[in-house]
Amino acid sequence: MIFKTNIVKSRIYKALLLLFTLVVTGTLGYILISDFSFINALYMTVITISTVGFKEAQPLDLYSKIFTIFLIFTSVGIYGYVISVITEYISNNNLIQDLKFKKVQKKINKLKEHTIVCGYGRNGKQAITKLLSYKKSCVIIESDIELIDVIEQDLNILYVKGDATDDKTLQRAGIDKASSLITTLPSDADNLYVVLSARQLNKECTIVSRASNDSSYSKLKIAGADNVIMPDKLGGAHMASLVITPDVIEFIDMLSIEGDSTSNIEELIIEDLPVEYRNKSIFELDLRRKTGCTIIGFKTPDKEYIINPDATIKLVPNSKLIVIGNPQEIKKLNELF
């Protein structure tokens, strides 16, 4: 389909080039053969190839009349070619599709700090659903026409039609301005290529990749993935955990990052805190009294996690707090910080 569209477009460009060449040839012909001025030569060319029948700029001699006949027959042939190309373009619905894609592309070009999801399969759909529920801007990259039709039914989802392993497709999705990328393609090799390309195009982007095989895990990490997820392995481990420690797992499943869940988890970036709290201790922040939320984790600037951090830990730049609370407490947290 894409190949056929490119062929039709090349024919349109060819038709426009032929028309331009005809105008140039006619103008130069009248200047050289009949010694017309540039304006008169252009005028004669336009009224001849458009067959409007206006009066000649000046009387034509024998050679000028022969040249005019040549222009008329040539223009008829080119017009026939142009009409056939335009008819094919419209009949294939390419015009409407192109206008639709351009409209979507304009919206994507305005995005900043968004998330790109490569692939709209099972894992891709789950990722998009979670991102939208958390009100995150996102763009899908998908090449399957049937899945594109499904995506188009939801006007809230922006998408790019193309191969995610192609640098140009990633650039159309705004990889240079994206804050994160999730690649959920079925092939580990494709995911590896996407990770390599994305990391090259955006050094600061957070990249999460899907993997099917254990051997792909280290390769994806080396390629630049910040996190590598193996859905099948996680699913099996989760089911086994429900047998071994069911109450613990059910409690963890109950936790959520948003919504009306009994307990929600939120991360607090230290740079978002008021200036007076920076480089102070967790104790001095006094988050429990002010919001009701409890601090359960601390991420250091070196990306190390500390579970149940000590109250004396300093709130240094490039670190984060992980807090837990009910929806009302999380709401109060967001209002204060």
C-alpha cells in the first residue's frame, strides 16, 4: 500500500514537471522563433496550452503557427496524463489519507516530553491504556494496516504509520523531544534495533523494551534500554507467587499509581519541592504530618533504591521519594508539592 502510494505521488510530480517544462519550452520557443518579448511569449504559451482562445499578442508567421500547433497537441497529451494520475490518486483514497496523516503529524510536532509506544499489540495496548489513564501524552508507531484502523477509531490517540526500526519513523514520532519510549514489538531483534536507534537520536530518553528470550536481556541493556521487561516470565512468576504468598501479592496488586484504589503510589522529584526543603532531611520534610502520605522508598542520584529510608537521609538534587497514601492523601500531596 505504501509502495503504491509512493508510485502515484511520483507520477504526480512527473506530471507537474511536464507542465512546467511545457510552459518553459513554449515561452522560449516564441522568444526565439517569433522574437516575442518575455511577457508576450509567456502570454501566448498560457493561452495556447489552456485553449482559452484569446487574441494573439501579435500576428503569427508560418513558423510560429507550426510551433503553436505543436504546443496544442503536446498540451493535450500532457493534460490527459495529468487527469489520469489525479483520478487514480483520488480513487485510491490517497488524498484523504494524506490529509489525515498530515493533520495528525501537525499535532505530533507540537508535543514535548511525550511517550512513544512502538507496536500496538497486546503489550502495546496495555501500555497505552495505562499512559492515557495517567494523562500522559503518547504516540503510537504501528505498521499493520488493520491495527491502524483500530487506532483511528480512538481520536485521543496519536499515531505514526510506519516501521519503528526506521530512524525517519522515530523522528516523525518526535523522538528528539520525547521523554520516554516503550518498544513492544514481537521480535527481540526489532526491539534491539529500535533501542539502538532511539538511544542514538535521544540520549536522555528513558527506554523500556519488551524481550522474549533471556539472551536478549543483556543485549538490550547494552544497546541503551533503561529497563527490559519479559512479560511471559513475569506472568509465570506472578502466578507462582499467588500460590506461595497470596496475601502479599494481592496487597501489591491492590496498589496503584492513580485512580480510586485504596492505596496509591506516587513519586516525588526533589527538584519539584519548594527551595526551603532541598538538601534538608526526610525528617524535616515532615511529609506524614502535612499530607498523611508515608515515604516507602528513596532513589539516590546514582539510581540506587533504598527501601524504608532513614529519616536522616538528605533530599539532594537528582533524587526521588516514593510515597504511598490513599487517593485523598495523594491529592493533597500533589496540591502541596
